Amino acid sequence: MDKGRVKDLATLMPWVGLFLFAPPVLFLFRPDTTIFGVPVLPVYLFTMWFVLILTSRKLTEHLIDEPGALRSPPQSDQPPGASTPRDEA
């Protein structure tokens, strides 16, 4: 999948989530319907939440050029605001 298409899909993810959790969609579930004794609405909410997280993770993996690109840079031993040899020159 090319990077432009992945970016487009990543841009749509918040809108898909908004649609899936919009009240008109949630009103489709009857409160008395259950799955293994659990009301259908919480099952739907947590399932869609999980699917959105997994989809976002997969899209993020496709957008990263190299492994570890999202990791933070190594921290310096010096306290914030301390001068370095470059600053003194």
C-alpha cells in the first residue's frame, strides 16, 4: 500500500470513530438484547474501540520509514539549561 493512501486512511480514522460512536448509530442497539448475558451496546462499544486502536496501529506502522522512528531521542546527563561546549565557543 502506498504512503499517500495510508495517509488518507489515517486522516479518515477520527471521522470513522466519530460515526461509529454517534448516537444515531448507538440507538440501533436494543437495550434488552444480550450476547452471552452481556448487553449488546457495551460489547459494540469496546469492540469498535479495539478495532479503531488496532487499525490506527497498523496505519502508523505503514507510515514509519524506519523501525524506532517514534522513539524519543536519548536524554542528556546535563540538567536543562546547562551550557555545552558548543555554547561557550
